[in-house]
Amino acid sequence: MPNKNFFWFFLPAGLAMILFIGLPIISTGIQSFYAQHDQILINVKKCDPFGCKESVVVDQEATSKIREEKPLGKFNGFKTYIDRNHLATDQVSEFWEESKSFGEFIGKVGNLPFYKALVFTLTYCIIVTPCVLLLGFVIALSLNAISRKIRGPLIFGTILPMIVTPLVGSLVLFWMIDAEGIIGANLQILMDDPYLSVKSSKSLTWITIIIYGIWHHSPFAFVVFYAALQTVPQEPLEASIIDGASRLQRVIHIVLPHIYPVVTFVALISLMDNFRVFEPIIGFSAEGSAQSLSWLIYDNLVNEEVILFGSAAATSIMTIIGISIILAPVLIRTWREFRTNR
Amino acid sequence: MKKILIAISFLLFSTYANADCNIKSGSINILANDFPALRTLVETAKECKGSADFKVTHSAEHNKIAVPALTANPSEFSVRVAANSSIVPLMNADLIRPMNDLVKKYGKGIQDSQLITIDGKVMAVAFMANTQHLYVRTDVLKENGIAIPKTYEEVVAASEKIRAAGKMKYPYAAAYKAGWNLAEEFVNMYIGHGGEFFKAGTAQPNINNAKGVATLNMLKKLADLSNPDYLTHDSEAIKVEWESGNVAIMTLWASRSGTLLDDEGDAKITAATKLVAPATVGGGNIPAATLWWDGFTLAKNRSDADAEASFRSLAHAASSKEMVAKAADQAVWLVEGFVPGPKSVGVIEAVKMGAKPYPMLPQMGLMHGALGSEIVEFLQGNESAEQALKDVEAAYMTKAKEQGFL
């Protein structure tokens, strides 16, 4: 396609992207450098049905004047990024000095909210993505091999987890793992521990969310792989059968190399999706045991009665940076292949 | 015959009410939490809407909507039904208007005690009171020879006895869901221990002390006697546990008693359920509970005509003797003419025992938020009480610095 045509085709999408993705990201970035003005508090008499008492309130007259002058707030530079709820540079160096062993240091750092969320997010990403790829591929291969007559309904059944709304899917599992649900109660009997709770145990909650993630994301990998399998040429496959190649050898040496670009694509999308894990945490009410970066943003914006815009913006920017870092190897590799192909 | 008479008198009354308000213009749009008493109040306000436009949003997510919706100009809602804690973010951001003139002009039936005044300015009109107190199953207690517990130490002992008797696996329940609910339980217990959240006159946190540790230890003891899924249980979930007969002693909001004691569910459990005073803790004499009021506020970013229409219709409800007589079971109304019934016991006892109101401080929301997430690991047994409290203070201070309180 000539570059000119490409430009005109791309223009509407490009404009929409700048308007709805580019500008909000820039605005988020700017906000992350600002904090609220110093609050001007005054002592006043407060009365309610239970009595009167002297106490502080925000002085609105004085505050509104400052706000009008500088509506964005107080410039804070990178201070939000390095405070305790984010990168916590001061705390980390303090822990480094006072910790006796490396394990103790890691334990203390893991207790800081940002790192706690990062550890869960990365664990989720690292386990779910390969499992999704593998499971999706295995399902695609098996469905590709069975009779065409029953393939349709089976494909539908397989993509069901993706069709079910994430929140509903997680709620179903949430009730099953309840202490009186089918899985929870049976686990108690199996482990012979009447006080076992999947929901309050940190590791079991993590496992549940990860299993849910694999269940929910596999169909996507399956659909893409299944489509790619339809394009695998038959001739080399037949030739290899004549040469006496086993099924496994055929998959490894012919099918996989052929669909390799698709695998990269699915890996990329899954990584990106998994890094932003959020719905299952809400669905499982797992805030206590598992927090992700996306959940931290949500928490700053809605869970407090005071909205922390600067804090949420800083976490958002760091999530974007995190995704870029994770995607970098795959992207660099794709770029290199693209160059050599040309 | 009697029914017809009641119907006629009701008809007469409602026409009277409509004529009473005589609102000619403006529009009314209410944002409120979702529980029976608030629905009754809004319905009563609707009776006298006159020719004004009337809309209402009842939502359990009201806290998340309120600030953004009222920041818009003109704001989405003209009225926000708020409580001690949720009025604070509205005042911090200057989103609600004083209503002294409206009270003077149209607030004839409103009692002075209903007015929430800040520096002499009426910022809200309260209509009901709320608190968390104990609910007990008299049959289970009697069977095991236990007296009604008055302190949390007695609650622990009683629960242990019930568990040891093999009667129930998890005899105690309270809303310990990580986040707002869990933090609220800490607030109650800490106040019961006589604690103060901030160093006097400052926004510096003050919870990492012996009282804080005692509070956490008591919460842990109670959690161990609860359903192991307690970290995911909110008020609604423990209500269900109670109605299934799994629980003998529970700490729950007074405002939830209406639906707990309705005709739905096991009649035996309902009959044996008794509402009693909130418990004290650690030898203290004030209850480990906070007093709450629910009241209405008027949005600032809305026209004066809308504010006037809204005030008049809600003032009608907040002073309606008929409403409090009809819905005496649903809440502890602060309205004149309310005769407390058996469901009001908790709140009335709490007031008598000198319970403190939930602290209405500008920075309290940040403390509440920090508590909700940082004490979880202690309850899970992964952290010491001192470390958890240290984390709460550190998390709070970071947020308070960003918000300009420190």
C-alpha cells in the first residue's frame, strides 16, 4: 500500500487514539506531578444530635482563593512517585541498612503497598500467560483433530469462559469456594480442618485467582490458534507422515514454526491483559490477600472518601512503564524479524 | 370498617401533605444509600413534591458517586443524603451549601437537635441515628447457661463456650470485610478502649500505642470465632449467616434490624433474636461503638430554586410525625413524635452509655482507608500488631501529605 493511502486509512483511528488515549495519558502524567495544596484548617464549633464540640474543618474561603490561583494543586515533582505508597525509595534504603539478611529485606519491602501489588501482578502474569498459551494450543490441536460433526458445539463450549462476563464468572467460583460452598466445604473435609478458608488464606486466594485467570483467558488463545491451524499447509504434513514423523514431531517441526508469529501475538496480548489484572480481585473480594497495580489505582480513586488523584496518576504511569518493560523483549524481537524479512 | 377508616384518613392526610408543601418550581434529585429507612424518607419527601421534578438514586455505592457528581456544575444531584463520615469529603471540597435561611423560612417542624451546624452554619438536617450493637440468640445463650454479654471479653467467653458445646462452629459474626467495614470495626474497638486517632489539635496519627495493640488483639480473638471467610463478609453477608442460624452473637448496624427481623426466613430464629446494648471493652465504660446520624445536605452547584424545592420536600419528610409513627420499626428517628420500639434498643442504650459519635474530622477518611487495608495481614497472622499499626500510620501519613494535611 502506498504510504499516502495508508495515511488516509489510518487517520480516523489515529485521531481517535490521540483524543481518547494519548491526551488522557498526557493529562494523567501531568497530574502525577501535583499534590493537593496545604489544607488550611480552622477550629470551629460543631453541633450534631449527639452534642457540640470544638473541632477542625477546612477553611473554605482561604482554600478557594489558593485553588483559583493554582487549580492543579501544589507542584510536587517526583515526590509522589518515591513516597511510601509507590516506589518508597526512603523506606527501601532504610530497610537495606537495618536488615540483617537478604530475606528479611525482601520481606520488609514486600510489605510496602506498591511492591506488594507488583509481586502479585508479576506472579499472576508469569504463571497465567504461559499456561494460557499452552492450554489454548492443546485445546486448538485437539479440536482440530476431531470429527467436523461435533466440532461446532465443542468450539462454542470452549469459548464459553470468555463469553461469560468476568465478574459473573468470578462470582460463580467465589461462591463455590465459600466455606459452605461445594469446593470450600469439600476441601475442609479433605484436609480435615474445619477452620480452613480458601478466602482468608493468602496463598489459596492467589491460586484461585490464577486458576480463574487461566480459565478465563484460555479461550482467547484457543480461538486465535485454531484459526492459525487452518492455514497450516497440508503438503509438508503429508510428506512428514510418509517420512515416518510422529505426531509430536509434526507439531514441533511443522505446525509450531508455521504459527509462530501468531504465538508471539497472543503472548503479547495476554501479557498486557494479565498485567492489568483487576476484575477477579473485585469479584473474589480478595482485596485483603491480593492486590494488583490496577487495584491500587482503583483504591486511590474510589475506595477512600478522599480521592487521591496524584497517587492514582503516578501508579497509572508506572503501570504503563511496567507494561512497556514487559513487552520490550517481544517487541524488539518482532522488530528484528521484520527487518530481516525485508 | 376499621380498614376503610384508615384508608380514608390516609387519603385525607396525603392530600393535606400535598397541599402543605405547595412547591411550584424547581427540580429535586436525591442521592442516597440503600436501606429501608432511607427509602421511606424519600417516599415521604415525594408526597409533597408539588409540581417539581422528582428523581432519586438509591445506591450502596453512593460514596463513590457523591464527590464527582456534586463537583460538576450544575451538579447531578440537588440533595445528598449523607452521614457523619460522608459529609466530610463534601465539606472538604466545598460542595454543599449552608441552609440557615431555608431552615428559618420552611423548617418549622424540624427540631433544633436535628441541625448539624458547623461554625453556626447549618450544613445538614439529621433525621435518624444509627450505631453498631450486639444481636444475640436468646435460645442458644439460655441452652448453654450464658448471660447476655455486656463486654467483648464476655462475648469471647460466651462464643468459646458455644463452640466448645459443639453447638456452632463459628458462633460470632461482624462485618470484617477488608476495606471500609473492617476499618469501621477497628474504629469502634479503638474508641471503646478510649483511644484518640490523632495527636490533639494536629493531623498526626496516634494509633501505634498500647490501646491500638489491645484493639487489634481483641479483633483477632473475635475473628477467630467467626466464619473463616470473615475478610469477605460485609453487613449483608453476616445478616445471611444469622438468618441461616449459624451465628449466636453478632455486631451489626441498628438500621439492618428491620430486614433481619422481617417475616422472611426461619420464624424460630427471628423469635429468639434479641437486640441488646453495644458491648464495652477492656474495662472501659463507654461502648465500643460509634454513633452515626443520617441527614440530608444540599448541593452547592445547583440553582437556588432547586435548593429551595429540595429543602421543602425533604424538610417535610424530616419533620413528618406520620412517617415516624408508620415506620417506627425501620430506624431510630430523630424526628419529633418518635416513640422508640424494641428495635431502637441498641441506639438508645448506646446514647445512654455515653457512646461517642464517629469523628467528623477532615482527615479521618484517610485514616479509615489506611486501616482498612493495612490491618488485614495482622488478622491473617502474617504480621505483628505493632508492625500493622506502624504500617497504618505510615500509609496514612503518605496520603495525608499528598492531600496537604501534614
